[in-house]
Amino acid sequence: MSERETWTSRVGFILAAVGSAVGLGNIWSFPFQTASNGGAAFLVVYLLAVFLIGFPAMLGEFVIGRRSEQNAVEAFRSLGFGEWSVAGGLGVVGSFVTLAFYSVVGGWVLSYIVGSVTGAYLGDPGAYFGAVSAGPIAVATHAVFMALTIGIVALGVTDGIERATKVMVPAIFVLIGGLAVWVSTLDGASDGYSYYLSPDVSVIAGDLAGIVPSAVGQAFFTLSLGFGVMIAYSSYLGRDDSLPADGSAIVVVNTLVALLAGFVVFPVLFAIEGAVPESGGAGTAFTALASAFSQIPGGQAIGLGFFVVLLLAALSSSISLLEVPTSFVVDRTGYDRTPTAVGLGVLVAIAGVPTALDTGILGWYNDVVFNLLLPLAVLVIAVFVGWVADDQLAEELDLGSSFGDDFSTVWLWWIRIVIPVAIGGTLLLGIQSLLVKAGVLSAPVILG
Ligand code: TRP
């Protein structure tokens, strides 16, 4: 078997992980979730979830990955806990299902790039969304997006993922920063900002049972946790890197991009009156933005920039989702990476076809991931790190770290107690909300 690759530099790892984290979750879902859930009040809940639950959980994946130098499944076996490989198996399934619908939305983004160039959505944004979001066009663009993803992963960890994210992540920053400055000059920008961030505690108080699990789910999703991406990525890492320092950098940068995305989206929507979508269905962001782009000065160019950012963000995330099953099969069987990535990518593409034909099915994939698979996967990893693995993992956190061993002691207790309790509660609320949506429960029972 050929030797396992490693990142060529610390920055390479950080950019790859930021690339995974920054995605549709930051630029497409985050601003709308914030705006419709009470603005700055939601932001507080979300930031708490990111820093107090997401960040320590991310460190949990880092120690597993770096200690074992293995993919998400073999990692548990090589640490001496073969029966916990099911945790990694859950990650493989989770990343597979997530990528299946994520790449469909990636395909929509491709259609909107084309539409920004040709002006195709300018006349009737609603009809354009209908035409590209479900049906043959959606299947085709989904396939193209998967082909791009497969291409990068097939090239390898350093020549594919590291090289691609080194270009994509800085480009995302420059473009989204530039767009935020540009749109600040639009009429209505300040109304947009205040809509985005004005705290409305009553919204949160009124729907705690819905908002808490969505904030926690969003935190896990945006940090790419649970499904072993961070295990796989940190397995290509050297011992002298500080995991807490790298993890903080990743979390902070990811949060900044999400916040910035709101500073692009809301001035645009407020530049034309009453353009903020009422209920945030999957397509509202696309139709509302497209209709704003068709009316504001320079809208087509801003739209092109925006959808290019969205594409770069989506691609640098989708490659991490494909890397999870790919690294598993490559490590396990010694097959060549290229045919493995192609074979798995084709399977994912096939699994995504139903979601490309029906946005309702896409919504179901999404809900199952957010409310069930994701919190469950993070919970299992936290229990493993906190209660099952011996002290080797807390030691691993200290290697190369200047945070001191008090930090790792607090972290260990945090991951033992606080995280399982927080996620257990979230999971109950998440299952409840699935049951409410499916009509099994007529109203939330807990926190209802
Ligand atoms: N974090 C990405 C986003 O915000 C999505 C993503 C990539 C992801 N890899 C993941 C989500 C692993 C969960 C698990 O769009």
C-alpha cells in the first residue's frame, strides 16, 4: 500500500478545514435562519452553540483523527475500540446522505451562475427557480457538481483537496468581503442590517422547542462535525500542530464568513421594498435574491459574484463529504484513490436523484440529517472521547498545544458531561420536531 499522505503545511490543513466548514450552511441558510428567528437574539443562541458545544466537539474529532492517523471508521479500531467503529460507520452514512442532497443544491447554484451571465432569471425569478430546482435540469446540474467534487477528491489530499482549498477559501473571503462593501452603498442597506440583527427575544421565547435544536443543528452542520470529516482531515496532520489553536482559528473564521454573508444578503433584499421572504422554504433564498438582483443597479454582476462565492463554498465543503467514504475505502482496502472516489461519487449522485426530482424529498433528507443523524453522530463521538477512550486522547490534545493541561482537563469534563446533556436535549427536541412535521404529534410536548 502506498504511504498515507499528510498536509504539506499547517495553513493547508486550516484552509481545508475552513473550506469544509464554510459552505451553503453559512451563506445560504445562516442569514435566513438568523433573520427569521429573532435576529441578534438567535445569534446569541447560535454563538453559544458554536463555541460551547461545537468547538469542544470539534477538538474531540481532532484528537481521534490525529492519534489514530486513520479514516473515520478505522480510527476507532486502531485506537483499540473496534466495536466503536459503528460511530464511524454512522459518519460514512451521514456524509453520504448529506452529500446526496447538498450536491443538488450545488447544482442549483450552477444554474444561477449561468442565469446571472445570460440574464435568464431576470424576467421571472420564480419560474426560473421552478425550472432549475427539480426535474431534468436539476439532475444534470447535480451530476456536474458531483463530477467537480469527484475530480478534486480523486486528485488526492495534497494535490486535490489542499491545492483546491488554498485557492478557493481566500477567493471566498475576497469576494464576499468585496460584495459586502459594494452592497453597503445600496439604498436600504441600513434597514437590511437592522432587520438582520435587531434582537427580538420574543421570537425565541415563543418557539424554544424549535429554535434550540435548529441553532445546535446549524452549529454542528456549519462546523462539519459528526460525520468524521474532521477525523479524516486531522488524520493527515503532524504532531506539532496545536489542535486548540487550529480549531479556534477554524471556528472563528467560519463564524465571520456566516456573519458577512448576512451583510451581503440583507442590503440586497432591502434595496427593493418588501423583498424579504416570508417563510424560508428551500428555494426562498434563491428566488428572493434573484428577484432583487434583477432590480437593483449592477444586480446582475452582484448576482454573479454572489453565486460564484456560493459555488466555491459549496464545492470546498462537498469534497470533504466525499473524502469521508473515500478515505475509508482507500485505507481499508488499499484501492487506488481515483477509481474509489469515482465509484463512490457516482453512488452518491444516484442517491441524490430523488432529491433533484422533488424539493419535498430534498427537505426530508435535510431534516433527517439535521434533526437526527447529525446530533446523534456528535453525541456518540463525545461519549466515546469522554467515557470510553482512555487518557490517550486528552494527552493528544496537549501535544503541540500551548493552551496548557488545565485546558485539556476542563475540555475532557466538558465533553463528558455538558456536551452529552446538551445534545441529548437537542436530540429529543429534534425528534419531536420531526414527529410534529410528520403529523404524528400535533404540537410540541417538550418546551411546547
Ligand atoms: N459545513 C458545510 C456547510 O456549512 C457542510 C458540510 C461539509 C458538513 N462537511 C460536513 C456538514 C460534514 C456536516 C458534516 O455548508
